[in-house]
Amino acid sequence: MKSRRIVTGITAVVAITALAACGGDADTNGNGGGDEQAEENFTSELIFATGGTAGVYYPFGGELATIYENEIEDISVNYVESGGSAENVGQIYQEEWQIGFSDNGTTNLVLQSCL
């Protein structure tokens, strides 16, 4: 029992250390190119891929788009109907859309180039 606590404690310390190592450099805001590159790539008009209009993701995406616009200054979010997870991930990958819903199984298959 005592060895289990020690292993759990060591695992927690390793996990926290790994997460701390993932932080970016304060001078470059973690993007490697500085503020100029971040401003150049910034877009204030986002496209939010949801799903079909008959499903739950489309109205839910509309509500989230409204929340984003109300809570984030100088941003516009247009939510659009889509063919689902695979299309959403593909369009985000091609940099056509910026936000989208996807289930983890489909995303994993897309990233492994199985779809």
C-alpha cells in the first residue's frame, strides 16, 4: 500500500513537470515567431462547422457562436451546416474553417489518414 502511494506521488510529479515543460517562451508567446507572426495569422471572422440542420450540433453551434461573439471582443463567428465530423476536421485541416465539432473516433481516423 505504501509503495502504491509512492508510485502515485512520483507519477503526479512527473505529469506536472511534463505539463510545465509544454509552456512557451515568454518572449514569443509560445508560437515561435513573436507577436508579429501572431498578428499576421490572426483572423477575426471565424467559421464554425457544426453538423446537419436536423441534428443537435447545428443549433448548439449557433448558441456557442453567439456566446463567442458576446464574450470575445472584435470577433465574428459564422456557424455553418456541414456533413459531420470528417468534413469538419478536413476543412479545419485545409484552413477553410476555424472551429468545428468532431467526435474523437472520427478525428483519430482522419489524423491517421484512414478517411
